Amino acid sequence: MSEHTTSATTRPSTRKRYKRIAYGLLGAGILALWVGIAVDRFVLGVALYWTGGLGMGLVQRFSPVELYDERDTTIEREAGHYTMKLFAYVFIFGTPGGLVLEESGLVTLPGEFYGAMWTLFAVFVAYGAFVIYHKYRL
Amino acid sequence: MRNDIPDRRDETDESQADLAAAVEVTRQTINAIERERYDPSLELAFALADHFDCRIEDIFDPDE
């Protein structure tokens, strides 16, 4: 038996329970959205979806335990880093590549292509803004 | 980073979950540190040293 005592608020089982509640609320919200769409009650579905998402956020914010630790933060940072790298390759090669193909008459690009590239552009603008902001903070 | 946390846990008869709860991280984080797949933050390294009542460099060996 361990000589170290553990408070109820830091027990792994407590953390798991609150995580289940948080994700359960979001899952219920997503399910409600799908049901709402299926029965043609779209507004109600979206309202329940938002409620589920808000509930998840409230559980994460006010739970008595830290739901995520530093390794989770590191995992998120790594995942974000590789996602941005992937986006960069798609944007850097995709935009001029697509335009050249259209210009040469090989393909006719759909409007979705331009929408996707502008979206990526906006993502990088936001990313750059956050980099500058944090550069001055740290 | 090489560390002797498993040995120290054996000495104190603690599970990974016990240690995780004591320093307020997940069991998976302790497991990742023991397997040298994750280097803890300075804050967590201090918490571990405090828990085992030793210095950080007694637990972790950056040279190996």
C-alpha cells in the first residue's frame, strides 16, 4: 500500500470521469444536431449542439481537476505544428500549381478551390498575428 | 531523458497512477517519462524531485 495519499480531486478516476462528462456533452450535442437535421428541426438541433459544446467548455473550465496536463499540451502543440506544416505545403504548392494548370487550359478550377486557398491564406494571416503577439509577450 | 523513476517508485511502493496523482499529471505522462519518450517541464521535474525528496539531477541524467 502506498504511503502517499491522494485527494479525490487529483485521482485519475476523477479526471477520467470529468473528461467523459465533457466529451459526452459534446457527443450528445452532435447527436442532437443530426437528429434535428433528420426530423427537420434544424434550429433546435443547432441550439442543442451549441448547448452541448458550451457544456463541454464549462466542464473543462470549472471541473475540480485539471483535465489536461503538460504532456497533453505538448501533444496539441506538436499536432498543431504538423497541421500548419501540411497546410503550408498545400498552400505553397497548391495555389500556384492550380493556377498554372487552369491557365494552361488543362483543368477548370471549381470555385471551391479558390475558397479553400483563401481560407488557408486567412489561416496563415491569423497564425502570423498570433506569432507576432506571442513574440512580444515571451 | 534517462531517469530512475521506476526504481524510486519501487522503493516507495507506488504505482504510476499513485505518482501521477501526487504530482498532478496523468498516468500516461509518468509512463512516457519513464520510457524516455517525454521530457518533463521544469515545473514537473521540481515536483518529482520534491516528491522523492531529492534533487532533479538525482532523478534525471541528461548525459546518457
